[in-house]
Amino acid sequence: MKVSMSVSRIASVTLLAVVSFSISANAQVTPSNQTVARLVVTAVASKGANVPAIAREDVMVREGKDRDNVLDWVAATGDHAGLELFIMIDDSAGESVGSQLTDIRQFILRQPASTKVGVAYMQNGTAQVLQDPTSDHQQAAKSLRLPLSSPGVNASPYFSLSDLIKKWPGSTNRREVLMITSGMDSYWGDGPSDPYVDQAIADAQRGGIIVFSIYTPGAGHFGQSYYRNWYGQLFLSQLSDRTGGESYYTAFSGPPVAYAPFLKQIDERLAHQYWLAFAPKPQKKAGLQPVKVTTEVPNAELVSADRALVPAATGVAE
């Protein structure tokens, strides 16, 4: 894969992408020196399955107590539907993943033509990419294999995610990941706070990457450890929640009987996403800034990363 982009390069691509999708019928003209940040936001129904349509005037973006100006809000459909989706499977996952490969293949095959699917395996703290993102969904599905199911073959799923992000070329498409792993970080050990989880979250947020996760127990003795699995599910939940995705798990009742219900929910989320462009508070240096995206539309919630990459503002003194 190509060498990853620097933060400044990502910021440049972000600005170009915002310009490209902002030329919509209802886009407002902004000054050429306006600092612009963007997020991919998912609309979900508070109750039931019917997700309400969300208009730009229905969206609120806040940095702390300050409300930012929403510059554009475009549904990720039609010309804006492009998506690069990586399936990442932990090579230290238990043998139960083998019985789920059919569900995963069907998930890949039903993706729309606008979605490119890649496949990678987490091994020794790296992302072993078997298939770069491709529009040939048959080829992507064929690249799936059984995990090695070898205890200790993967030091940390969070190392592997960060490695994938480093290798992943920047793009104006949405970029999202589905991780299938126990979430256990054998490199860090125990404790409610893991710096490698925090780093993976920051790497994903800088790249504008949403992470979904499905918990599955690991192989071997540690794969049966109650408290290690508890921490693993906690870490995966933090990772997905803070990047704008969703984590699916079984609350210690063993591996999921089927992935199909989870994958169907992911399909629904991918089908109700929007590109958001907003004017953040001016910053001296480019970096991640806390944001909260909400709406008052009945029966609707907006899900996004809790931090956005904000470029350095022009004319702001160091």
C-alpha cells in the first residue's frame, strides 16, 4: 500500500474534499480564508427502524459551550456515496470465527458499487493486508480466510489498527473499518485505561475513520479469562463510540451465534450517513478538537467522532 499521509497532508485533502462536496444546491458561500473542518455523521432512529431525514438547519455543532456554524450537510448518497471499508480479523481469534465467514462474505457481496472493500488480518501488532480496497466484491470475499487461532499471534489489535491507518492512502471517500477481535491488549496488560487504545482512537479521528467492532473471544487460556474479556469489550466500546461507530458484543456469554444481525445493523448505519462541514474555532496549530453534533428532530440521533481534525487558522498568531 502507499505511504500514509501526514496530519498536514490529511488536513489539505480535507479542505479540498469539503470544497468539492459543498457545491450543492443549498450550500452557502464562505470566505476563502474560512477554516473548515468535517466529519462523517450517522443518523440513527431513537426508536424503531425508520430513520428521519435530517436537513442542514436541523444540525447543531458545539465546541464546549460555543456553537459552530454549519457550512454544509450532504447525504452520503449519489455522487457523495464513495466508501472504502476494511474488514479486519484478529489472527488470534478463536475458532468460532470460522463459522461466521459466510455471514461476512455475504456482507461484502451486498455492498453497493460505490463501496470498495479491503481485507486485513491483525498479526503481531501489524495489519497484514490481503486485499486492498476494491470494487470487485467477489475478489474481496474470496480473500477471507480462517484466522490462525494461535494465542499470542497478535500483540495488540490497537497496534494493528494504527498500522492499517498509517498504510491507508488518504481519500475523499468515507473511510471505515470493521474489526473482529476480542479487544484484549496483551501488550498493555490490565487496567481500565490503555494508552494504545487512546492512540488508535486519535489515529482514527485524525484520518476521519469510523471504526465498528464485533467482539469474539480469543484462542487459548487467556481467551477464556473473564476480566480480560471484560476489558477487551470495554476497549472496543470506547474505540467505536469515540470514532462514530458501534461495538457489538455478547456480555460474556461467549461468541455470537451469528454475525448477520450485527452486519445488518452496520448496513443500516452506512446507508444513513452525511458529510458535515463546519466552521470551528480558530486554532494556532492543526489538531484534534472536541466537538458534539446533535439534532432536535424527533426520533433522531446523530452519531459521530467526539473530536474533529481542525486545520490551523490563517492569521492566528502563535
